[in-house]
Amino acid sequence: MEPVNLELANLSFEQLVLRVRACTLCRYKLPHEPRPVVQLSESSRILIVGQAPGRKVHETGIPFNDPSGDRLRQWMGIERETFYDDTRVAILPMGFCFPGTGKSGDLPPIPECADTWREALLDRLKHVELTLVIGQYAQAWHLPDSRRTVTDNVKAWQQYWPRQLPMPHPSPRNNLWLRRNPWFEEDVLPVLRERVNHLL
């Protein structure tokens, strides 16, 4: 185990989260001041893993506080109050800060973030029974045995169920994907809502 990981493992949960929220590790790679956005509690039952905060989330400091979040809550069948209850729902993206915007959308999450913090944080989430694994970066990390595309991962969702669910990103940019893959909303979402309701 690397020394930094041993150091993090010896912190209390509260100390670890404070360190994450104060992280400036990637400040020289970001087009703005770092603002890590995470939501978690040691009692969280559901973990949501996305890519990285978008611009609106960076500005407000509230995860999924955008149209993607509206759709994700609709997919899960829960209200904002439940979604933002960290004792029930943890939100831990692959990158904690908004990485900036490229030519075709937001830039990829900065890898140092997951390399530094992810294992230590996940190790504290002992009560998580369902992880929503959203998009290619999250799936590459959380489904390491998978060599599929996002679409292939989502089609193979029963391989990971009921502990994990590979999902497309709920961004409006994926409207075309949803039209081309109606089975996701017809077959997968009712099962997801039932499990979320059971867990929460």
C-alpha cells in the first residue's frame, strides 16, 4: 500500500471528507479554482458514479444540479429531497472538480482525482447496496473486466445486477441514444425504480 493511502486510511471519515473538499491537487490543470463536489455519508445505501461536475454544478456546488440531474432523478423515481439526503444517496464522480469545456463538451475527468482519493472513500461506504455506474469513465474504473462500449455495458446490465447498474449519461446530449435504445427506459428503468424504492 502506498504511504499516502495508509495516511488516508488512518483518518476518520469526517477528516477524510474535509481533506477531499479542500483538495487543490489539480489546480494547475483546471481553468478555474478547484471546487470538489461530492456527497456521501457512511450510511449511504446507493452510490452514484458519474464523470465529473459540469459548469452549473461547479457554480452551485450541488451535484447533478442541472438537466442531467432532473432526468437521473426521474429515472430513479425519487424527489430532490431524497436524492440530496447523503445518509441515503452518495454521489462520487470520477473527477470531483469541473474539468473545463472542450470542443465537443466537457473535458474528461482528471485522473489524479480517482488515483488519490477513490479507494479510500469507497472503503468507507460499507452500506452501499447499489452503484449506478454512469458513462464510459465510471464504467472503465468500476467494471474493470469489461471491454465493451457504454451501450454494450448497459445491454449487459443483468450481468452486474443487483449490486451495480451500468447506465448511459442522463445528459440531454444522449437524447438520440435513448431514442435508438428504447429498451433502456422500457425494461431497465422499472427494475431500477423498484430497487431504489426498496433500498430507500
